[in-house]
Amino acid sequence: MNVITTFVEKRREKQIKYEKSVLREISVKTLKERVQHYFGASRFTQSVIMHNGIEEACYDVAIEAYLLGANMSRFGYYGEEANDVKMRCKSEEKHLIDTLYNFLLYWGSGQEGVLSESLYSQCEQYVNSWWLDGFYKGERRIKLKLH
């Protein structure tokens, strides 16, 4: 007797397989370096990032932004510019930025009121860098027929 599967299940399996293959290109060392680069410089974020849970939340957001960029890279392969493609997923990107920003504010030490605009800017830059990384590496994977 045959097992009946739906297209939704098959699509999800294919997506998981693709995400696993894309995530092989990210190293833990790179994740740590970027967190230190973007959040280790300011006094406020440096004190907050010292907690392991907060650093792991930054990793989670980075991975999600990377996967989002990699999934959108097919549009870049077909000729769209990165900024145009970014407009397609603006709401998802904003959600990632807001999630990271609110997480850092929640676990902050109370000094973030004065620095909230610069903190939001740091979160934007952090998510943007990971999105672009995923976009260009995903585009390269498509060109090399690794998808």
C-alpha cells in the first residue's frame, strides 16, 4: 500500500533540505564575530551581550535573516537588484529587526532610553548584513546549481 503525501508536506521537506544545505556555509565563529562587531562596541550593548541567552538570540535572528536572504536569492538570479528584492520581504525583515531590538531593550539595564535610536540602527545593520550574506550566497548556489 502506498503512503499518500500532500504537496504541502513535500514543499516543507524540500525547504528543510534547502535550509540545511545553506546553513552549512555559516560558522559559529562568524556568528560570534558579527555579534561582537555590531553589538560589542557600544557600552550599553556590550554589557547586555555578555549574557549567553542574549547572544544566542542574536544568533537566532542572524540565522533567520540569512535564510530569508537565501530564499529570496532566486529573484536576484533572475535579474532583480538586491534592494528591489529586499522590498519584497520588507515586513519579514522589519519583524526580525523589531524582535531583536525589543529583546535587547527588555534585557537591557535601563539605560537604553537615551540610546534606543542608535540601538535600533545597530539592529537594522546587523539584520541587513546577514540578509545580504544569505542573498549573495544563495544566488551563488543557484548559479552553481547547488540548490
